[in-house]
Amino acid sequence: MTIIDGKATAATIRAEIKNSVEELKAAGGRAPHLVAVIVGHDGGSEAYVASKARACSEVGFESTVLRFDEDITEEELLREVQRLNDDDGVDGFIVQLPLPRHIDANRVIEAIDPSKDVDGFHPVNVGKMAIGLPCFVSATPAGIVELLRRYGIKTRGKQCVVLGRSNIVGKPIATLLMQKADPGNATVTVCHSATPDIPEITRHADIIISALGVPGYVTADMVKDDAVVIDVGTTRVADPTAKNGSRLCGDVDFENVAPKCSYITPVPGGVGPMTIVSLLRNTLQASLHRQGK
């Protein structure tokens, strides 16, 4: 059994990105510029945006965080999006989700210039991904594919089960693994809340990718020997033994499932670190394109 080390893999990729930035600047270009837009004061969003800013600094990116009060109107936010679309000094930007209830998140996402949509959420990028054209792929699915690639995990002809059908993880990772690519060429089954007898389906899977957000959902009796298990779940649960009284818990009962696996990701330290580094890779790609490199 091999534990897939997302933290170490992400560190390697950050070093590669930093080297690319140095080469870009040496050739007369400018550092990539990523902007994060955050509305309101959600603690989780604040922490995530802060980690993105630290990652940008580490690889030599310019980064800007734009904060707006929760009572900003939808039209005001859309004007900010358009301003960023028009700013030639901005290579990519993200609007941190969730947004306040009075703002239509889909309308905001659709207003983003697809060439600056480094989150990969715009329908243009989603559509291009679906038919295998170059595009920005959303960060978590891109990170999963990169882990499979760097660990040499074969997907061609494999039975893959994706648990969850979200637009951010489930649907795009299923699409990517079906593509004529490497990793790809898998036979993919997507299970969700209306799927009967999920354990019977997962027991036949060579690869299980769980993105449900249900702590401990995947148990040992659901996994066949030598399966690959990718755990995307990150739910904070109470833990009186932890320093702050809680800990992150994945969808997989790691302690009991891991001994059966050929490869497995831990939580934390598996898929999570790959999400931000994938965003950085998208931003670098956007910057190189914008600067004609």
C-alpha cells in the first residue's frame, strides 16, 4: 500500500512553477498576477484566500485580494468583475464561493472572461473540457489527475467509480477520466444520492474517487483488494483530543480501508494541497498566453 503524498507533490510542482516564473522574467516578461475576490467574512473562505496569497508569494506571483462587504449588490459585484476582465495587468482571477444569498453565483461566474477564469468554472471552459479542448480545468479535478499521472497510476481500461456529482469535483473528474488521454480512457460510473446499493458498485471499482463530504462513508467492505482510493472529502468534525477541539475528516475510513489499497490519499495531505497548486498552474498558463510566451 502506497500513501499518495499530495503535500510533497504540490511542493515539487510549486518549485517547477517558480522556475518557470524566473525564466519568464529573465526573458523580459512580468510575473503572473492572480486576483482573489472575497465577499463577506466567511472564515473558511478567508483562510483559503490567505493560503492562495501565500502560495503566490512562494512561486513569485503578484497577488491581490479584493474584499467587499456582504451587503454589496449583485450589480456592484458584476461591475468589479468587468473591471478585472478589462485590466491587462490581471492574468487570472477568482470569485471565492460561496457568495451571499442575494447574489446569483452563476451570473457572476458567467460574467468572468473565460481567458481569465483560472477556477475553470465558466461554461466555456467546462464545455471545452467536456470535448477535450485546451482550457482551464477546475483546480481539484486537475489536482487529482496530476496525482494519478505523477504516481504512474494506470487508468486506461479501469473501472472507476466517482462518488458525488458536484459541478466542482464529481462531474469534471468523471469527464476527465473518460477522455482519450493519459490519465483517462477509464470506464466511469458516477454515484449520487439517488443511486441504489452504492457498496455493490464500489466493490467492483479499480479506482474510487469520493467527493461526498460525508465523513467515513467509504468503509472497508466497499473496497476491493488493491483498489486505488482518492479521498476528496474534507469535513471538520469534533475531536476532544485535538488541540483546537476538531480535525479534518475525509469520506474514507482511512484506518480500515488503507490496508486493502494499492494507493490511497490521506486527509489532510492528499488532494487538498493539489487544489491550490493547480490554480497556480492555471494562472501561469493564463499569464504566458496573455504575454505571448
